[in-house]
Amino acid sequence: MTKPFVAVDWGTTSFRAYHVDGDGRVVDEVADGHGILAVSDGAFDSALEQRLSRWDRRLPILAAGMITSRQGWIELPYRDCPAGPADMAAALHRHDMASGRIVHFSTGLHYLSPSLGHDVMRSEETQVFGALDSGAKHFITPGTHSKWIDVEDGRIVRFDTYVTGEMYAVLKAHSILGRLIAGDATDEAAFRRGVEKALADPAGLSHLLFSARSLALYDELPGASVSSYLSGLVVGAEVGHALMGRDPGAQYLILASAKIGGAYASALEVAGAKAGYGVATAIVAGLRAIGLAANII
């Protein structure tokens, strides 16, 4: 048994804190939609204290996410790949709060990407460290900016970022492609149709996207299905591109709930790849692994 602690996942638009006991179990939780961008005048200290007020101030805090970014509380330099929990433990930054609480900030990772030049992430690496016991070597973290993360010998050696979620939101709300969308009901057949089209030509996405309008104009795609079809195109193009440099027969672990990661599981199935889901609180286990490596807990 180790020491109990508080795990904090503080992102751009959301906040979660977990009271974790000595066995690594979450015994209490605080969550809201107020991420770092909702904190006024840099008052992060008081914002965190308010949320953790009912928990013992002696509990060490381990925090990850965009809280250590340029827009966050304390900007920390990225740790270069390859990296594992011990490497992140060596890069922890201690901060003493006004209340007497002690926060240990875990930074993010940098990868010298052959395609982008530089790729970065904050918090997704911690989720992966919390899911290493699964034995998986390939991980996917869906979101506004999804990540495909590869592990060797317990260390992250490579990752690729896709702005698929953000692109879908922009196309749907701010482009002519979204004008014919009628409702947000899920149409699995339309989604898979989009995935199949994109998998056949992932590099041609900017051309294929127009079919979300042209098929609807000629009544080959109902308005109620356009949203799902468009989603299938962008997710399918991501999956097709990401699998080009990876083993399609490997097991891919999606670090999200089925509600959030279901589109990726479906697209991977269409692509002939195997996918499963990791636990929703993988970041807690990841912070625990970092805390253990640093002898904090």
C-alpha cells in the first residue's frame, strides 16, 4: 500500500480531481466544465483550493494536463520522447500553495515528428502510463485533437496528432458542407459509408468532403444522415492515415468511454483492425505511477 493522494486532470475546458486511497482506488471526485481558460486573472491557486476544500491539505497533489501549458498555471518545458513514468517523475515541478498544499506538476511530451517537425501533448501520455498493464502497444485518445501513441518497453516512443474533432466541428458549424445537415441523430450506416470512402483515399479528404454536400443535393444522402457521413469521412481519413505506418493487425486501445470513442472503434473495425477500450480513469493510474517513481506517494 502507498500513500493516498489527489490526482488532478486540468485541461483547457474541463477540470477533474480525484481523491485516491493507498490502494489506488478513487474514493471521491470533483469535476466541472471550468478548465484553465475559465480562470480569471491567473487565480489558479484559489480556484484549486476552492475545489479541494473538503479534502485533507496534507495529501500530496499530482497534476497533469494543459495546466502546465503556456495558457495554464505554470508553463513547463516538454519532455522529449522516448519517455516513461520514471522520466516524467524526474521532470516533476513542485509548487507550494498558499493554503499549504503541495502540488507536483507533471509536464507533457515532445516528439520530433518526421511529418510535422514537432508534435506535442499534455495529459494523454499520463493516460497511457496508466494503461500499460493492458499490454497494448498502440493507444488512441479521441478528442478535439486526437493522438495515436506507440509504446515500446513501457516508454512512449512515438505519437501523432490529428485535429479531426476540431475540423469536424468547424465544417459542421461554419462551412457550406454543414448547411444540409438536418439534426444530430446517429446513422451508423452513413458513418460507415463515409469511413469506407475515406479509407479508400485518406490523402484525398479535401476532395471527398464535398460529397457530404453533393450526395445530399441529389437525394442520395438524407439530411438526417449528413452529420454521421461527414463524421465518417474525417474519422476514416484519420484512421486510414494513422494505420499506414502501423501494424493494422495489432490491438489498439482507445482511452475513452464507448460514448466518446465509439466512432474510432467502428472505423477501426471497418479498416480491419482490432480495438478495445481502456479504463476511464487511466490518468489516475498514470499519475500514481509517476508519483511512485518519484517517491512522493
